Amino acid sequence: MFSDGAIVLRPGAQMRLGEVAQIEPVLSRRFERVLRLGTGFADGGDMLLTPRGMFIGLSKRTDHAGGH
């Protein structure tokens, strides 16, 4: 989540895939702009937001397609 919107990720762990359907409506009520990750997998724990940008690491839960 950011101050002006949110991004719905696709978790790479099978047991977490149901979270997307649960959190997206909540985010849509809170933010005017909600983007969805279209391809690949990305886990928020593999991301680091800095004042200069976002760093996304590759792991078992974040693949190359999800990190771009």
C-alpha cells in the first residue's frame, strides 16, 4: 500500500493464494487506484521501499516475472 493507492500481489506460496480474493475488495474501498499484478508471483516480504524506489528480491515466493 502507498498513500495514493495499492498493488494486489500474487503470492508464490499456494496456501496464500486465497488472500488475494479477500484483500482486493477491502483495498478497493480504501483506495481509488488499486493495481493487480498480472503475471508471475511476488511476495511483499521480498520488497523494500526506499525514498529512491522499490527493490524486489527473487526468492521461492517471488519470481522474475513478478519482480518486474
